[in-house]
Amino acid sequence: MSFETITAFLAMGGYATYVFASYGLTGLTLLGLLLTEARRHRSWLRRQHLVQGKAKFDL
């Protein structure tokens, strides 16, 4: 599918609402997963340092 103008591209043949909502939801989901896993990783690192008896540090 080719588009003649940027407006036609942004309209997506009448499906722009669904297309851009899907991209937005996917982006938010991936961002949420990234943030959740970063928090879990920091928590795991803290627990490992406590188990190993090392000094507490801020992450």
C-alpha cells in the first residue's frame, strides 16, 4: 500500500485509530516490562549483596 501524501499515510485508509492505538499499547507494554525487570534486577542485586555479607549500597 503506497500513500500519496503524509495526510493519507496518517489516515491509514480509515484504520489510523486502530493502528496507532496498537503501536501505543505495544510501546507502553514494552516500557512497563523494561521498568519492571529493571526493578526486579536491582532488588536481586541488593539481596545478593546482603546474602554475601557485603556492605549495603544504593542502586
